[in-house]
Amino acid sequence: MRILLVGAGGVGDAIAKIAARRDFYEQIIVSDYDEARAHRTVDWITEKHGPDVAARFDTAQIDASDPEVVARVAREHRATHVMNAVEPKFVPSIFAGALAAGADYLDMAMSLSEPHATDPYSETGVKLGDDQFAQAGDWETAGRLALVGMGVEPGLSDVFARYAADHLFSEIDELGTRDGANLVVTDDAGNEIFAPSFSIWTTIEECLNPPVIWEKDAGWFTTPPFSEPEVFHFPEGIGPVECVNVEHEEVLLMPRWVDAKRVTFKYGLGEEFINVLRVLHLLGLDSTTPVRVRSANGPVEVAPRDVVAAGLPDPATIGPRMTGKTCAGLWVTGTGTDGQPREVYLYHVSDNEWTMREYESQCVVWQTALNPVIALELLARGTWSGRGVLGPEAFDAEPFLELMRAPEAEGGYGQAWGLEDRLAS
Amino acid sequence: MRILLVGAGGVGDAIAKIAARRDFYEQIIVSDYDEARAHRTVDWITEKHGPDVAARFDTAQIDASDPEVVARVAREHRATHVMNAVEPKFVPSIFAGALAAGADYLDMAMSLSEPHATDPYSETGVKLGDDQFAQAGDWETAGRLALVGMGVEPGLSDVFARYAADHLFSEIDELGTRDGANLVVTDDAGNEIFAPSFSIWTTIEECLNPPVIWEKDAGWFTTPPFSEPEVFHFPEGIGPVECVNVEHEEVLLMPRWVDAKRVTFKYGLGEEFINVLRVLHLLGLDSTTPVRVRSANGPVEVAPRDVVAAGLPDPATIGPRMTGKTCAGLWVTGTGTDGQPREVYLYHVSDNEWTMREYESQCVVWQTALNPVIALELLARGTWSGRGVLGPEAFDAEPFLELMRAPEAEGGYGQAWGLEDRLAS
């Protein structure tokens, strides 16, 4: 297996660092528009693991927006797999470039949606991943695999869905991805500050898009932003966090392979963050349409959302000033294999202190990066195989979760995941 | 009496329109940096009241930031009184210009404060009006009067304080100005929109400055913004509104002339507006320090607060789309003249529908303008007189409130004010 990793930002960097402890691949080519970023990643690996490990890594410059460039770089490096680790707006070009180069493809976020033109808060328009699934035939014909949505959410959550269906439930009422954290960022004086652990620009986009829900009878439909608020209790000391519906890939993936009555995604933004987003929307500060504003050099035109982003700390820099844990998981309700009502929460927790110490990687970013590495290892072993455009739930979940949980000394990743039986307590 | 009115913005315009129905003065010179605005005001008066009334008005161009220009215009028009109706940042220049021209002076907001350098949320720095009171000796020596803070708040609220001390209480525990409204602004489709009835730029300044409180034992001190929230019940259908401490002139004026144990000012911003201000502060969007932001023409530098203001409707334009009432008043607790505990709310309500119909003036603006006109009439009659720098509470409140309340047919202003005995119900 020769992997072209596209993007050496936070997640790409962490993917390379995690893979550096494994040996299932022949070569990883770390590529970025700014090749210096790729070099930084490989330098870290060299320092941490020595030249023998580093010898399995190479770097390349790449323009992810151009499918022909992606295909050329993939061919030059004889890539068997293209791992997309950049912003979702580049999905179409990398997806096309990988197919053109005859490589398999993985990503962690799917092609973008467009709201319904006249009824955005009840009907779907173009859905997340629609553009990719529309090309499934080409991938099948070519005998190639595109494993889409293979991060943590989507990704691990989808693996949990398949696991619940195969091993825990005879009938599933709801597959509800629930994500929450207790992360706190402090300034130099130790005071808590408002500093989102991910791009506020992207978060506004994600949270103000109409959330999508799937129901067996109704199919896919949308709601207004922040709908159906609920307080979800997260494990390992995170505790209760207010969650709301958010547009996310799981809702588009799970119903294609797993039988359930309802599929939802709720994000534990917390009351404060939801409030911030609401106020930004109320005042039009979420807008990407430029407004005319006075400046020392006369009137200028700026997008309010860019001004909001400009005033906040760069999420890439806050890792060292952050404490707490983030939890990704799937809440499942229905009838257990014993015929009794069952409610479980399957989850994985990532602690920022640990990820910073082991990987110099912020925990939200690191947790995302872990899962595609495990998936690549299963594909390299042949444990997972397929063709066409497939989600994580199209594959047997047990070997994934087993490899994830097994101690490093026994060949695993040493990442415990949890199963909480919520009716049993 | 010959009045130089400085500023033909919202409040200046309304002062001229209210005065046009009275005849206590010889001439009012409506002046503005943009003389066309002054002409618009006089044109309205001509159309509404005819040429005889309009003959008592003149216009002038003025630069309010230059004391020499203010003095020259005042002398040219033989002004006996200079009425300041522009932003408080121009107080020092108009104040100095009036004294230089040998005229008396009135304003509706006092010279600006500066926070304490090291302990802004518990100690005062430069207080509102400090610069003006520092010059009181010059005014006394010259035998001239500066009647400061003579709008509605400060202004009418201070008149109420003197009235309560003279006629309602033997001992006052708290003089608490309380301001609230139920104003709603709608868009063309009739949907309620977020549109402050006053400049968001100024409101941010006012609300994020450390609020000042006066106590007999402690003197003046400050608190963090939005301190001591309370729900105050306003009369005439406005109902309960959440109020918080805000820096305001009453707290600096009342203790100088009226005996009380505590003096406060709370503004009924309402939960939504307080929340908006908090979020703007949390994200640094209240800042006036420019940040670097991308734009279509490359990076530019803009102040976040200017971007916030640029995205909201101009408060001067929302009168026709606004409904509701605004209430200004003073809540007083202590011991009544009968020796029994007493709690009263003295207030005046202004209804936007009425002020728009009668004066084409938005109710918040019109209510501010009413009070200096009454004060000028009392000064013209000689009912009120004084020298030095004095607040409204330095004068007998009864003739003010009587003139205000008396029907127009009987020579008054026909503006009822209320007294609610809150322990009697």
C-alpha cells in the first residue's frame, strides 16, 4: 500500500504521526499546497521515531483543487490509495483525481450540500455526498473503492452503527450520533477565553445549514437550525451538554446500509456556543456577503463572517492552552437481541492532555485522524475490501473495533472505546 | 431669550419642533455642521405652523468641535443661551464656547468618563461631568449658568429626585433611575427585526463602560458591566423588563443636591439586547481597534464595532416601522413624610405612534427633547435661575412638573407624568 496523503494541516499531520507507529504500508507521501507543512510533519516523525521510520515517508507539493494535478502526483508516486485530509470543498477534485489515477480513495467529510431553493427548512436540496454517490457506477466499473466519511464523525460513529445492528440489536429505533466535549481554553493569565477548537467560519457554515434527519417513512428531510435541543449526558466526566440537530454525513450514510427507523446527528455545541451563533445570525454577522464599512483608508467592503473569524484565536494554535476531553459516539435505541428494550451509547473519548503529549496534536483533530489510519490498515490486510462508493457501515465493524481497542503491545492501537447500557443502570 | 441650538439631528430637530408651539423666546438659531439639516427642521415648522412662527427661527452653519466657532456663532446671533444637542464628545468645546460668548448653557449628556487605569470595575477614573464641574468656579465668577444633564435621563429623572425629596419623603434610601420600553421594529413584511432605537455604537460604549453607583458611606464606585440584574415592572402596559446597571449621569448629579443613601441607574435593555452585547464583547466585536481582514481587494483593517453598526438599520430611519412606548422614571424608596415606609415610581411615558403623528419624531428622541424646552421656558420666565454648573435637581421641581403636566389649553405642555405608590397596592 502506497498512500498519497493530501493535506498536512492539523488532521493530515496527525494521520502521518499515527501511521508512523504502524507498518502496514510501504510508503506515505505527505502532500500539501505548501510543501513546507509536509516537511514539518516528516521532520517531527524523524525526530520522534528516527530515520528508518521516516524513510517510509516522502513529501510532495499538490494543488488539491485540480483533479489533473491530483492524478499526476498520485501516478508519479504510484499511489494505491489517496487519503483526502483537506477542507470538504476540495472533495470533488481529489475524488476525481484518485479515480483517474486508478487509486482507491478515502475521505473524512463528503461533498457539500446546497439548501432547497424554496423550502430549505423542511426539504433537502443537494445532500451531503450526493455528488459522490452519483458517481458510484464509475467506481464500481473501474473496480476501485471510495471509502467516504471515514473520520471520527462521520467514520467511527458509522462503524458503531454497523456494530450495533450486527451484535446488539434485533431492531433499531434510532441511530443518534451525539458529540460533546468539556474543552476549555485559557489565556496566558489562566482566564477562560472564547476560542472554538475548530474554524468558526466552518462551524457557522455547518451549524446554520438546515440540519438533515432521516426517517423510515419520510426519508430525508430538514429542520430549522438548532432544532430539537436536548441535554445529553456524556461519559468520563464530561457530563451533561446541550445538543442540537446539525447537518452531518452520518444521517446520509447510515440509512443506506443499516436498518433503523430514524437517524439523527446532534452536536453538543453547548448553550454558550449556540447562543453565540444565534446572535451572530440575528445581527447578520454570519453573512459572507460583503458590507461597506469605514476604515482609516476610506470605505472598504468586508464579509462580516471574515471579521468574526479574524478576531478569534487560530484553532491550530490553541492546543497547548486547552484542557479537557472530547467524546464522539452513537446513541442507539431499540430492541436488543434478547427481545428486550435496549438503549446504548457507544463512544470514544480523546483527552487533549494525552494527545498533546504523545502527538503534539489537539484532541479533536487527533481523534478524527485515528480512524482513517485503522481503516487503511484493514484495507492493507485485506480484512476490509470493496468496490464502488461505500460508507464505513458497509464493512464488518468487529475487526475495526478490535484493532482499535487491542493494546499496542498486542498489535492494536490501544484506544479503548466504551459501551454504556443506559437501561441497565 | 435667544437660543443657539447646536445640532439639528434627531433630538435637536425635536427641540425646535416642540419649541415652535411655545412663545417664551425671541429667537432660536438652529445650527448644524450640515446647515441643510437645520433648514429641513425650519421648513417642517414653516409647513406645520406657518410663516409667523417660522420667523422666530433662523439657521446657521457651525463646527461644534471648535470652541471659537461656537463662541463666534453665539455672538453673531446675540445668543443668551446655548443649547447643546449633539454627541457628548462635543461637550467640552460647546461648553467653553458658550462661556466665552457670555451665554448660559444647557446640555443633555455630560463630559465623558475614562475608566480607572488599574481597577476599572471597582473604582472610578474620570467620572461623567468631572471636566465640567472642575470649571464651575469660572461659570460662577462670570455669573453664568450651565444647566447640565437636562434631557429626560438625565434631566426629568433628576427633577423627580428633587420632587421626591421635597414632597414625598422624609428620608430616602435609594434613588434608582429605571428606564424601560416595549418598542418593536418590523421589516416591510411585518416581521420583528433586531434594530436598536439608538446608535449601537454609542450603546456599546455606554453599556460596556463600568457602571457607576453612589452610596453615602462609600461614595462613587464602579462594578462590572451588566451588574445587579433585576426585573422592573414598568407602567402603562410596558410590563416587566430586565434592567442592569449602566453608567449614567444621574448617579453623578443627584448626590450633589439630594440627600439619599444610594443612587443607581438601571437600563431596561431587556434580556435579548443584554445577551447581544455580551456576545459582542465575548468575541471582541465591540472593539474599536482595527483588525486585519481579507477582502476582495486584499487585506484591509476595520474596527469590528464599525462592522456591527454597518450591518444594522440606521436608527434615524426606523421611526415609521416602530411601535410601542418608552418609559423614563425614578424609583424611590425610604420613609414617607408620614414616617411610614414608602416606595414610589415617578415616570413619564412616550408613545411612538403619538410622537410620530404629532412631530414626525421617534419617541425616544422626542422624550429627550421635551425636557430642555420646559427648562428653557422656566429660565425665560425667571422661575428658575442660578449661576455656576448646576444639575436639574438644584432647582425647584414643582413648577417644572406643573408646567409639564398642565394641558396645552391652560398654557402647559400637556404631558402627564405618573406617580405609582408601590407599597399602597
